[in-house]
Amino acid sequence: MHGRVKIKSTAQQEEEKRKEKEKKLKAFVSARDAVLKKRSAGEHDEEALQLTRQLLSSNPDFATLWNYRREVLLHLETLREKDEVQKLYESELHFIEACLKVNPKSYGCWHHRTWVNTRLPQPDWTRELGLCDRCLSLDERNFHCWDYRRVVVKASGVSVEQELQFTDRLIGSNFSNYSSWHYRSTLLPQLHPQPFHSHRVCEEQLLKEYELSHNAFFTDPNDQSAWFYYRWLLGRGVCVCVCLELLCICEDTSAHPMLCVCVCVYVCVCVCVCNLDDLHVCVCICGRSELSVEKSSVLQAELQSCNQLLELEPQNKWCLLTIILLMRALDPLGHEKETLAHFQTLKEVDPMRSTYYSDLCSKFLIENTILKMEYAEVRVFSLSNKNLTTLCHLDQLLFVTHINLSSNQLLRLPPHFAMLQCLEVLEADDNAIENLEGLYHLPKLEEVSLRNNQICKLSDLESLASCTKLTRLDLRGNPVHRTAHIESELSQLLPRVTALSL
Amino acid sequence: MFLLYFKTWRIPVLKICCVHFGYCVFKCVYFSVRHDIACHVTVCSFKMAAEDLPSQFDVVILGTGLTESVIAAACSRVGQSVLHLDRRNYYAGNWASFTFNGLLSWIEEYKNQQKVQITESEQVWRSLIDEGEDVVPLSSVDSSISNLEVFCYASEEEEKEEETKAPLTSCQPVNAETVSEETTGDSTEAQDTVTGDDTTASDAKTQNEEHEVSEPEEEQHTSDISEPSQSQEEKDSQPISSPADPPVEVEKKITYQKLVKEGRRFNIDLVSKLMYSRGALVDLLIKSNVSRYAEFKNIGRILTCRNGKVEQVPCSRADVFASKQLTVVEKRMLMKFLTFCLDFEQHPEEYQDYTEKPFREFLKNKKLTENLQDFVLHSIAMVTQQTLTEEGLKATQHFLRCLGRYGNTPFLFPLNGLGEIPQCFCRMCAVFGGIYCLRHSVQCLVVDKASNKVKAVIDTRGQKISCSHFVVEDSYIRDEQRQSTAYRQISRAVLITDRSVLPSESDQQISLVTIPPLESSAPAVRMVELCSSSMTCMPGTYLVHLTCSSSGTAQEDLAPVVSELFHVSTIPGEEPSEGAEERSKPAVLWVMYFNMRDTSALDSSSYSLPSNVHVCTGPDGSLGSDCSIKLAESVFHHILPDEEFCPPAPNPEDIIYDGDGPQAEGPGFDESVNTEAEEEGAAHEKNPSTEPAEMDSVADTTPSSEE
């Protein structure tokens, strides 16, 4: 028909494409072989540059070729005048730029570019910064470019203020950008240095940053990047202040040198004094520095705005988690009930991580119980009926003689349970404990109650043999009682146990 | 851009002539005083008609507006022979864009038409009618424009500075310019002229070179002009072209003379529309590859006017994040609502109770603050107080789906004005063999009495051309053929101002401003402010389009909004007072009001015409062009039920040329566009068609990277 354009059929097109591909492949392979041959012959000439150039411009990820190029360039450098060297490397930069257009995330290209700039007699950092900016405007999350940019900024001495503005701009165009937020967190302490606290940020700037992150997470509460930054910010105000000092004097340290290690609840200073002579165990919690009034009022305000967001987004996990952390920083005991309720919601809205939340919740509950110990009897420690899934901070319970873990959801008594060297009585009824490896070399342990747990095999009880003072053992309601000859086997394994309940 | 096209689009030589013919005409019209070239067009079309115009076509299309042009392109693309006519001397009808001087001629034409009543003689074509044939006469007068008013507030004084510079022979270069273009336009080697003219659009240097080719043949020139009075006015007002124009400074006052002299830099649209980046038009441009004929710019921001203050509407995620006017809670509420709208069909429980109630009430129920309700209703959904909930939700959803495809707002604007778009489709039609004649209309249709179908048309030259389908724009239809004349009106205002309504860091942004009704009875007004980088106005000025559905004349509807947002001096030409309050608003240099008929509500039942006559309604009042594109598609499927609508143009490499030798390998079109875009560093001026091309080039390198 008149005016109709005749078009090749798909078979024709495919055939042509296939031929084209074959031709390209052939050319590539022969060029590659030629280059490798030249390299093994140790030829470092212009032709080598030319050949690698052809290959790299179609495939910039060929690391060997970049290496060869560096060898050639280093060789040529020795032969030429300074001006020519400058020109040589400048043309190299142009070439890399072309390669970056082919693959903007090529490790080889960026690495080579960094190298070229170290060889360049007069590097043009402004140009390099411009290149980075262009690259990041096309893909703001190109971490290769971010890395390179850091090198450029360092070398060219761009002011911190300018860099902060740069992150402002990138966050403004799309705030789902970890790189920018993280970069900010490294810039702010530099911009507002605080005497004595190298990682803190001045109050005024902090408030601005809080506002920025509010804007981000109120706009899109499901975006994690701003929440992470926010948590970092909150940390600038809190962590260093909260400090639990612990003084512990341990017994029998020669047998258990690990007892000297003390770790605190928060990032804090720790004092540990071991009195080798005194066998009497005593512990005193020397004091716990409180939040300064200004800091806690800032945190209080932050808690309020998060609660405001929670009202609008009752299902948002990032908001819930941040609220929990804020509450803990402010008043862990006073907010205990709310915290538990929030953990419950968290487990429902984010079932994929429910075990993580349970563990975290256990940790907080144990911390709270430890805090309460400041005011109460310290030898008896009860954690019963708290839905614990994991045990932690055992290092702070070294002096405890009587521990009650009943009615939790513990699966095991972990190896570090053996830290409780003073333990005399352990109650752990109504859990799901299968593994007792932590009940090992506890010299004072006399009585263990493990009713209604999941101990199945006799071998699970083997570690108890190392507890020399153990006389009472309650194993009622465990699958292990079904094992044949269990009583005789047990009396063989634990001859000192006089009161055994099965 | 156009230059590139000629280099790389490889089609048989014969066809190129055809393209050039069609093309050269409209390009010349673009860059010269319009009515001068009009004569040239007539000459050409006359020749065509007398010597070449075949007597038989598959489809004859009358009118070159968007709908007709799309139909022409679609029919021609699938091998139909198409004759495309327009009675005007320019393309695109009411969709056209004019240079400032071109617009002045258009205004003059309108005024003349009001005075002169054309008597139509039926004698000429009576003899061509056979027995068993009936005749349906068409209208020769376009009455779709009314209530046109023009006011000039720019100083009409001569510029003193230039006066002293100017030589005494100030009048001559003007004539020389027009004549030289006319002569080159006539010559057969039109291609050079086209490309040359093309570059002059932005390159004043070339223009000046043209001035130097002075062949003052004043007599011949004036005799060619159709409206002598207009030409006189222009000659007077177009005083000098100094060899080296200093760049326009912001400080400098812009006079009327300056506007006229720089008139070529303007591309003033009669219809003000934007392109939704996922709207029917953009989809069609991409699908049919017509997008390669045009370039686009993003709308930079969406503004609204509340309590007399212009402020930015936060519509994208980045806007909401950065907004200083919203509280954090408002931010959350807005984002939550917008996220809901994006897939509102999935949550019918949220809006079920409101399907019969207005959208406004639904917004209230959603606990959006008044602030946010206004934003959503007027600026995002862009619906009225009465619009029902579901429609409002759909409009919001459409807006949101268009966000982020090409930038931070949902809209694109074609560089050089909206009039480019119909021309792009005409061009595609010409590429596939369509024949174009401007200033050439149809007097009447010849209807076969037995079948009640049009079998031929008789053109204005008295030639009988047979066709199987006839497509016509509404304004060519006589009232006798109408069943209903219940059409609406659109009120339009076109302003040239001296600065932006909301100055910001970048002065080169296109802004869409939605203005809620000042009084509850008044219609909502939509305003588009174009900057000079959109190639629609001279540097230092802004071109502002106001549109609303009419309740009175355009001036009655829009003048209150104009005086609300702009400084309008009381005496034309008076310098705006330097008072602090008044100067906070941009000054109006020139303004035009008119009403345009909106026939979009009419359908085939509104006309008593044969079944193979397809009427295309003119532009509608909405912001997008979806209505026109959908109409074009439905007309096309009426004509050719089994053919695909605008299938993608084939890859140039896959076209088989019979009789032609192997073509020289030029750079592919898409590649050139890419490099061009990179050179300009114009990340926001994306050509939709380049995306797949980039993908291809990446794919091509895979064999080597597998090594």
C-alpha cells in the first residue's frame, strides 16, 4: 500500500543482532588476548594504553586492565616532562569519566580515579567535586561516588559548613538517603565541637536537627533512614550522661578470673575493684548519675512529639520503638507498664521480628529489676513471671544467692549463667528450658528446681555433675522421666543429690 | 533539534520533499511576521491544488487542531491516504501558538471578521453536483472566539537610548527582513532556510545577518499583505534592529516597542494546557514516537493563592518534607491522605458513605485542616466544591500517579508552546504520506442520497475530491446542521508581566497557580506562568495564562483575579508607582482577554450529519488534553475498526528502502538527543523517548562485560 513503511521481520532482526553480537565478541576477545600478551611481555607503551582503552570503554569492570594501565602510566611518567605528565593524567581522567557513563558503579573506575588524582601534579578538585555532584544528582545513593567524594573533600579542604549544606540539599530532594544522613552525623560534631565530649553536638544545633528529623518521619514514618539518624541524635544528648557505676568485690577470683569483667547497662565508666583477700562478697552500687534537667526536658519534648505521631500512626513500628527507647532514657521504672504495652503492639505489627522484641523486652525488664535492687534486698533476685525469653546482665548479679526465674519463656540457661558463682538456690519452673549448659561449676549451688520444662535427655543434665554442692533437684514434668532406668542413671551421674523428684 | 531530525530520519527522498513542504510552511510562519508568509502559503497550496492535488483520498480532514492532527497522523500511519486542510494560514487552529506579532495579526483578523459579513456564492460548485447527490454546505466563518479585548500597560514611548543609536534608515531593515524570508521561503531549497530559521529562534546573531540581506522591494511587499492596516501599525511599532542588541537586563523597563521587536521570542498559546506526565497525550507521544519532534520542560512548582498571598502547594513527598508552612501533624495528615488516594479503590470502606456527597465533605471528615482541604481540593484534585467524592478521589489519584515520572510535579510543558503538539502529529502524518494545504478549506460536502454518506468534498478552489471519510473541526459546521447549540465558553486571559508572582532562587521555573474562587459564585481560575526558558516569552518577562469556565465575558471573569495578583496601572503606559506595597506584585505590561467556545460536551448526536462525517470538538477547559486524545482515538476506531491506533514508528534501522542505495550511517537520533541533553546539563528537561534508548545501549555492551 502506498505510504506504508516496510519493516524487517523479527527473525531478520534477530539474525542481524546475533551476527552483530558475534562480531563484537570476536573483536573483544582478540583485543583482550593481545593486551594480556603485551603485559606478560612487559611492554609499557602508548599502544598498550590505546588497546586497554578500547577494551575498558566497553567493559570498565576488567580490573586486570586497570592494573596494567597503572603500570604503563607509572612507566610513562618517568619518561616525560612535568607538563606532559599533567596532560597524560588529565586525559586519563576524561577517559575514566567516559567509562563511568558506561557503568557508574564500577569499582575499578572509581579506584583508578582516586589513584590518578594522587599522581596528578596539579589536581583540579573543583572539577572532581562537580563530577561527584553530577553523579549523585543522577543516583543519590551511589555509594562508590560517596566514597570518592569523601576523598575529594578531604584533599580539597571543602569547609564543613559547605558540606552540611550539601547534605541539606540532598536530603531536601529525597530524604530516603542513609548516606546523606550519616554524612551529617559525622559533620555536626566537627562543626560544633564540645570541649571534653568529642561526639556531642551543641544544644541549639541539636534542636534544629530534631526538627529536621521530625519533618522526615512525620512525612513518611515508614522510612527508616530518618529514624536511625534520630536515634543517633538522641544518643548525643543521653548516653554519655547515664552511667551506672558498679563496684564489685568478688570471691575466689583465682579460680574464675572472668569475674573481674564488668559491663554496664549503658555506655559508661566502670569501676571494678577486686579484693582478693576478702572472701565476703559485697556489692554496692555507688551511684547513678541522673540526666541533667535541660537534657531531660528536651527528651521529654521529643517523647511528646513521638506520642503525637503515634496517635496518628498507632501501627508504626519505628515510632513505637523510639518511644520505648525514649521512655527508658527518661524513667525506665516509671514507664515500665507503657513500655510493656508498646512491646506487645510491636510484636503484633511486626511479627517478623517478634523474637527480637521479646529479647529486647527481657533485657529491659532485667535492667529494671536490677535498678530496683538499689533499694531492696540484694541477695534474693526474682525475675519470675515476666515473659523473659533471654537472660542478660548476669554480670551484675554476681552476688545473688537465690534466683527465681519461674514462669518465663526461657529456652536455655546460657553458658554465661555460670557467672553466678554465689548462687545457692535456682528456681526455674514453668519455662521451656532444654539446655542447662550454664549450670556448670557453680560451687555453692545446692538446690535446683526445674519443674515443667523441656529437658529430654539424660545428657542434658551432665553439666550438673560439676556443681559439687547440689543436693536437691526437682525435675517433675520434664520429658526426661520417660527415659528407661532414669533413676539409676541419675543417681550414678549425680551421686550427691539426695532429694530427687521426678 | 530539528536540524538533527533532517540528518537522521531516513526516508525516501520523495517523501522528504513532502515533509519539507508541510514543514517549511509552519516553521516560516513561526519565525516571521505571519501574514507575509501566509501569501506564500497560498501560492504553494494553489500550486498543489492546481497541479498535484489528487482527486481521491481515503480520509479528508478539515482543521489542524490537536484532535484532527492526531487522527491525521493515525490514519496516515496505517497507510490511509490523507488530505489535511485548514482554512487558516497557520497550523493548529484554536490550539495555535503565536509570536507576539503573529498574535497581533490574529487579533486584527478577529476584528476584521467582526465587521465583514462574507456572502457565500453557491454558483461555483452547483455544476459539480450530479443527480442523486445532495449538498451539505460548511461554514466559512469561525465564530469560536468572542469578547476579545486588548490592553497595553507597557510604555509606548520610543526608547531614547536606542533612538540615539539608531540610524536614520530605521524603517528599511524591517522590510528587508520580511522580504528576504519570503524569497528564501519561495525557493526550492527550502531546507536550508528551515534550519537557518530554526536557529534564529534563540540566536539573535543569525537574525542580524538576515537583516543585512537588504533588498528593499517595498511595493511588492505591501501588495502581498492581506491586512494593510495591520502592517502599517507594525511598521510603525517595529522601529529598529540595532546590529548588537544588549542582553535584556532586569532593571531595564520593558516598552511596547521592545515587546514588538522581541516579538519572535514569544509563543503565545490560545489554549493554556499542561501535559499530565501519565496522561493520554504523553502516553500517545511516547507510544507513537512523536515525542522525538518536540522537547519538554518540567513544571517546577505548583502554587496557590490564599488570602491574597501566593504560596507553594506541597504535593510531592519532598515538598511536604521541606514545607515550612505545615506543622508536623499536618504533614502526616496530608501524606496519609495522599497515600490513601493512591490506591483508594482498595479501601472502599473509607469513602463508601460519601459516594453521594461532595468531595469537600469527605475531606472534612478525614480531619484535614482547612489549609489542607484547600490544597487538596483546588490544587491537587483541581475540582469544584460540588464535585462528588469518587470523582475527587480519582482526580487526586491521577495527579499523584503522574508525580515523579519526569520531576517533582506531575506536569510537562512543550518548549515553544502547546501549538507544537498538533504540528508534531501533522508532521508524522506528512512523514507517512499525508498531504497538507493551509488556507485551503472545503465549501461543501457531497452526499450520496441513497446511502446518506459523504462521497466527496468540494474545496475552496472548486475541485471535487472524493473520499470515504470526512473529519472536521466543530467550528466549520453551520448552525443548520446542529441539533443542539448548548456549548459552554472558556474565559481566557493572556498577560505579559515583568516578574514572577512568587520570586524564588531560580527565575526559570514554570508555575501552575490554582486560584480558588474569590467569591463563592465565581469560578476557580487556573493560571500558568511561563518563564523565558520555556521558549514562550522574551527574557525578562513572564507569559501568564489564565483560564476558567465562563460565567460572563472573559474580562468580567478574570479581571478581578488579575488585579488581585498583579499590579495593573490605571493609565496605560504609566510607570508603576514605586510604593512598597504595590511593587510587591508583578506589573502587567500587556493583557488580552477573550472567550473561546468549549464544544467538548457535544457528541455525534448533537449534529445532523452523514454517518461518515466525524466532528471533532475544539479544546476543552480542563488542564489536560485527555478529552481530545480520547476523541481522536474513538474517531479513528470508527474509521478503521481493525487497525492499531498510532503504533510505534519503526526503528530507522529496520526500515527497508526499495530502490535506495545503502544509507549513510549517521548517529542515531536518540543518541544525539542524549548528548545534547547532557551538554545543556538539563536534567529536568527529559525527553520521554530517550529512556528506552538508553536501556538499549546498556544492553548492547553486555557481551563484552560477560568476559
